[in-house]
Amino acid sequence: MKYYIVAGEASGDLHASNLMKSLKKLDQNAEFRFFGGDLMKSVGGKLVKHYRELAFMGIIPVILNSHTILRNLSLCKRDIKQYNPDVVILVDYPGFNLNIAKYVTTNLNIPVHYYISPKVWAWKEYRVKSFKKYVDVMLCILPFEVEFFAQHNYKVHYVGNPTVDAIYEREYKEESFNEFIKHNNLPNKPIIALLAGSRKQEIKGNINTMMEAVKGYSDGYQFIVAGAPGIDNNFYKDNIHSKVEVTVLTGQTYRILAQSDAALVTSGTATLEAALLNVPQVVCYRMPAPKLSQWGFKNILHIPYISLVNLICNFEVVKELFAASFTVDNIRTELKQILHVQNYRNNMLNHYQEMRQILGKPGASDNAASIIYNKLQKNT
């Protein structure tokens, strides 16, 4: 069968490439054409447009690049029509992909499957109407999304979470602490990990407050920053103003977390990764205009938490210090709790285990591929 896949970001490239591998196991004649990245290209098929030419984040960049975005949309629509695939698979990236879904459903007799639902439960809930109208099959990676969409009379499938798969399949899974510090030429001291974000602006906003918060622990611990992909180590050196000694290691996030006693983590997938690797954590995230941001969170967003760990469990497992509560004193107080108050630490680790049970076993891409392939078989 012929599959057309649209992924517009690095994470989409990763998850789509794994989905492609799973589809190839079921369909030996699978042919792929896609908007995506290098990981998808390595699986096989034709890369039409790289996600680097698609990803514009924020209102101003989107406005400034509106002509490029429209050209890419037109190219994608023309290419899908010409290729005439058996199915179009959209991976997250809602602004672009909902436009494609509408075009394909309205103009072409091709089913649309969506893998990794956009986070409409947080904001832009009105987009559910578009999903119901233009998406034939929605494949979700967060278990609470099933109930959310059910409230809108929209049946979706929970296929598992790709981060569970990534943690299960990671390299250096059996690595010991001594092997890790020897490999990286580190001192024999316990580790506190710092995950300050994936974008430069995030890192600038978070890293120095994090460093100030851990400063009092320098005698007993070493501090390791998990460098974000695509961010040069010199960027960290230029933007860390603390005199406290810190090591920056890039491309080793899972290895760092697996050997850490605690972590300071910005919101996003990193909070889930830390929990799956059983690392007690403090979720901390700087926001501009803290009081206004706090008001916006309470009155505009439709979610009680910002971290995936708390959202999945539906109660506070990890402390969230963001906007007005993002202070050195608050972070330091919570760090002391997870490092030195054993009952508090154990309680968090026990809730991590509950979260794992909710998420289920590895196999998200295999489950998604099975649903897609079986649905196509029924329709042929």
C-alpha cells in the first residue's frame, strides 16, 4: 500500500519513523512519501520537504513566514493528489495538518488517520469539531484523551505512549553509575540533573534560577545539564552566570537521568521521561509576566496541571513551580524534600509506578500501525 505521512517537527520525525518501521512489518509492499526528516528518510521512501523548512514557532515567526507556509501547504496538497496514496497519516503539528486533513477529506477520496493528537484538551478545544469532520481515525498517546474526546462524542484509540517505548529501547540500559562517570570523566559524587528546556529562550529563562537553587548542594552533589539537541555547549557556557561548577552533556539525557538522585525539569515530555526513569523531580518553568501568566493558566487553559506526570495521574505527583511560583526559594525547598525526606521521596516514586500502569506496556507504534493497516484492509 501507499502511505503519505506529514510530520512537521523533530519529535514528529522520530515518532513517524517508528510508525513506518511498524507498518513495514505488517505490509511488505509499503511505499512511503512524506513531509518529515532524516529519521523517516532512513526508513525508506521519498522525502518531499524537510521539517526544518516547515517549523515556525510563535506568532511573529508565523506571520513573517506566512508566504512560505502557504507555499508548503499548496505543495503538500498537490503532491498528495498526484501520489494518490491509500491513506494520509498526519503526525501532531495541528496548524498545518488540520488544513491538510480538510483538503484531503473534502477533495480526495482518501482516508485520513491522525497519529498523536494535538493537545486540544489544553486549549483550542474548538478544533475537536474539525477532527470529527475531517479525520477518519484518531490515534492518541495519552490515556486521558480517550475520555476527553468521548465528551465530544468522538471515538478515538489509545495506542500507548512512544516515550514508554523510547525508554524501554534506550541504549546503555544496564549501565552502572561507575561506568557512566568513568565514560564522561566525572567525579564520584551523586548527580542532580538540570533539564532547562529545548529552545534557547527557555534555557535562558530557566537555567540560572535552577543553578542558584542547587548552589547549596555543591559539597555533596555534582550538577549535570542535559544539553538539548541542536544547542551548542557554548550557548550554555555563555548563558550560565553562576560560579557553581556544572557539566553540560549533550545527547545523553536518558543516561544522565538514569544515574541521577534528583532532577529539575521544565514542563513537557522531559517530565514524563524523568518519571519513567524513576527520578524524583521538581517541575519548574519561568514565564514572562508571572502574575499575568498565572492568571492566564487558571482562566484560559482548560487543564489543572502543566506536567504530563500530573495530567496522566490526575493529581499532584510532582510539584509544579511556574510563573509566580518559579523562585529560587521554592525550588530549593522542594529539592530538599525529594532528596532528604524519605517518605516524601518514596511517595513520589510509588505514584510513578501507578503512572506506568496507566500508560501501559511498550508498543505504541506497533499498535498504531496495526489499527491503520487493519482499517485499510477492511476498506479494500
